[in-house]
Amino acid sequence: MSLVIFTGLSGMIAAPGEVHLLTAFTALLCIAIGAGASGALNMAYDSDIDAVMARTRKRPIPAGAIAREDVLVFGWMLSVASVSVMWLFVGVPAAALLAFTILFYVGVYTLWLKRRTPQNIVIGGLSGALPPAIGWAAVTGSLSLTPLLLVAIIFMWTPPHFWALSLWRSEDYARAGVPMLPVVKGKSHTRLQILIYTLVLVPLGLTPVLTGAGGPLYLASALLIGLWFLWEAIATFRETDEVKEPAAHRLFGVSLLYLAAVFASLIIEKLAGVPSLDKWL
């Protein structure tokens, strides 16, 4: 959730033009509330499987701290409120993207894909990839190639990130009947898919340089952290300890650092006024 808000802020700062500080704050607040609403609704609809998974059984609903019906009302009220405020005070394009993100996460990922296909993370990952586009649209009122590339980076990052987690949580998912890739296809196949997605992600992460959105700091950050990501993906592919999964644990941590480093470099360059690489050549 923190990365959702952070990548939304990155898209807002990286966008060309200026936006009033109050408008920017409102857009970011709506993204945060929309993300929280999505998480609440996900926990409500998945409360039955959360109760049998070690990772999630202490969440508020299975722990008995709050009723599922109250969470459903709360989540949908926050969803409507976040989209409405975004529409009234920021603009229709950003509001439409936020509404699509919430509905896709709740309707497509949580209610449709999660319990039916091992591709749940791949397809459902689109919802978590859209915040940079929402932030960009909040400033410009439109989209262009750069925000779509930022969305694509997060979209390709999501499967290796979550599959690394699922490798050492596979028993949890099997117990809950969730068809995550390691449960359905096995750990060896999951490791191969992690490596394939990472091989696509690393060069994709460099593409904002080609549109002028990323400068020398971005290039260095995306390249170095990308190679580290790839190194850990190879180590995970070659993993032999299928009980503790140390390589998968490291990969999960590096994946978090990857997204943070890539989008932080965009923010730093824009705020520092660092010119794009074509100005350096």
C-alpha cells in the first residue's frame, strides 16, 4: 500500500506542467483512500480464507475485531468517496482511472481471478500498476507514453515480487485453496517464471530514459538495482532449499528496493531539475 501511494506521487511529480499544491494533495489523498478501500474490501471478501492462512489470520475480521458486514459498508463508502472527491476537485480522467483501479482489484482480482487461476497475480497486477498513471492524469488531465511505461514496469514487477513471497508461503495458499503458481505448477516452474519476468523487467525499467522522463540518476539506479534483482532471480531459480527458501526471501526484499529506487530516482531528478540524458549528449 505504501508503494501504491509512493508510485502515485512519482507519476504526479514526473508529469510535465504544474499543479496546485492543494490539488496534488487531494489527488494523493484520494489514491491513498482508494487503496485503503480496496484493501478493506479484499479482506472482507477473503475473510474466510484469511482465517486459515498463518500470514493473514490475525487480520481484523478473522481475529474477530470487526464484523465483515461493517467492513463491506466501510470499504464501498470509502471507494465512492475517493472517486467522487477526485472527480470534483482533480478531474474526470484521474477519477475514472481510480474507479477502474478499485473495481478491477475488487471485482476482477479478488472476486474472480484469485480463487480460479494461477494467473491471478499476473492479470490482477494491473490494478496495483495504475497509480503512476493516476498521478500523471491528475496533473496533465491525460496520458502519454511515459506513464504507460511506468505502469508496464510495475505490471511486470508484480509477478516475480509476489511469486517470491508465495514460494515460502505455498503451504498457506494450498491450505486455503488459493491456486497460486507454486501450488498449481510447482516451485520449479514458479522459479522459472520469476526468472523470465525479471529478464523482461530489467530492460523495460530503462525505457523511461528513452522518453526523456529519466535522466542519468534514473539510468544508474534502474540499471544497478535491476542487475541486483536479476542476480537474485537467478539465485532463486537455482534454489535448492525448498523449506526455508532463503533466495526467495532475498528476492522479495530486493524487489521492494527495486521499485522504491526506480521511482525515487524519478522524484529526485525532477525536484533537483536534472536534465534528461539527451541534454547531456
